[in-house]
Amino acid sequence: MGDLVTVLPPYDRDPYILNFQHYGRIAAVEHRENMPSYMVELDSTLPPRRQVGPFPGTRLAKGWRDQSGRWLVE
């Protein structure tokens, strides 16, 4: 919970906001068919902190890139 992640493409079946904002934090972990899936909270949304998902772990990368292209991981 709270880890910084990047939601990986494809985004065609995801909420439209993910086309522009791929970075967020793990908001919740769900277990479906004995496999974890993750809800991701986005920062810059209206209403604030919108949750999207659930995503399988294979769609998430730990960390994100900052404005200068550096990879950030907490």
C-alpha cells in the first residue's frame, strides 16, 4: 500500500485519464482467483485522488519517471 507505480500499456480498455497520467500509488490490494490485483490512486484528478483498476501485477512497474526522465522509486 502506498508504493509508487506506473500503470503499463495498453490503455485502450482503461479509464481515459490513464492515457495522460500513468503514475500513481497503490491504494488497495484485492485477491481474485488467488492472484492479487491492485487499485491505483492518481494524484491529479477531479475529484482528487481517483482510484482506477483493478490491475494485475503484470501491468504495474515499481516507481515512475520524473520531468527530467529519471526513474524514481521509494
